[in-house]
Amino acid sequence: MPSYVIHLSCAERTLELLPEMDAREKNIFFLGNMIADMCQDKHYTHFWNDATYDKLVRRPDLDWFLQKYGDALQEPYVRGYYAHLLLDYNFLDLYWDRHFRFYNEKKQPETLYDAVTYVEVLEQQRIYDRQEFFSRKWYYGDYDRMNSYFANKYNVEFPNLNLAEEEWNQVQRITEIDWRYAPDAMGKARIQLSQSIAGAEPGMIPRLQIFDLPELERLVEEIAKKVAEI
């Protein structure tokens, strides 16, 4: 999945295309966009269906979400939540599918979460051990390197989430969220974003090990435009 900074970058870009939203609506849009990751178990917050839950690539079931909440898609909170799921879906369906292949211990194509042992990066024609690939040296290390870049490019700031109690009650309509966990998770995300912003250098292009930065930027722009056109 994209990092929370990339999600916030996409949200910032979306709101640039929605000037009709006032400050309160933008605040609630941001909350919806972030809240799906503010959880201990993403199974339900990301609308992973049981048919694909045992797979390494777990795409959100967008139809499932729209069946439950599509009638409220114009509401800022629901729209922001959908924007999060839509970016996740396309990150896996477009970016991962174009760049990565997954194999079992015999280096045969594999989809099951517990059976994937190796990951191939197609452009590099290189196969990584799965544990090595999903590490701070490679895949997640690129997240660290990209976060500062995206935070600077899109002027990302942690949204003002000090909503009044009645507003919090209004936005809790998406029942998959466990609100007991959310406040602590929000606090941790705020600290992480502050660190990313502190490390941002204007004009500095990160040297990535795994990801294609221009393609990720295009993905952010494409999803922002789709959400703005809802």
C-alpha cells in the first residue's frame, strides 16, 4: 500500500481540484482519507473480501464499499475514505502488476500470502528474498526516502483533526472503523509526518531502490482527478 504521506499528498491534490469545499469540509475529507489506516486490522477497514484475503495482493473491494456507502459519496468524510481505497486499489492493480512478480520457494509464480518467498522487480531483472525485499533497505526504505519528497512537493501538513464532539459523532458512519484505536494512531502519524517534513529539501529528488518516482506521481494525479470528478 502507499505510505500515509502519499495518501495525504493525493488528498491535498484532490482538494486543490475541489475549491468549493470550505475549511470544515476539507478537514473531514482528510479525516476520512486517513482513518482507514488508523487501525490494528485492515481486513475490514480496507474492505478485503474473504475470497482474496489469503493472497499477498489484497485489493480493496470497491464494489463492496460502494454498496454500503455509495449513496453518501458526496459527503466529505465518505469521499475521503473512498479516495484512500481507490489509491490503494490502483497502487496494487496498476503499479504492482506492472513492476513486481511473486514466486514460491521453487521460484514458481505464487499468489498466496504465506507461500510467497521471492519478489522479482521486472525492470531490474532481479529477484529478492521476500523478507529482504520488504525491508527498510529496499521497499520500506524507499517509503522513507519518498515521504520527504512528497511532503515537500504537495505542501503536506497534518490536517487539523481537533473536531468538535458532535462532528466526530457525525463522521462515525463507516462502521468498519474501531474508534478506540484511532486517536493514538493519529498521534503517531502526526509525529511521523513532522519528521518527514523536517527532512524535506526543496528540489531534492530521492534516489530510490525499488520504486519509479515519476510513475507514482502520475498515479497520485490520476486518482486525485478521479475523486474530484465524483
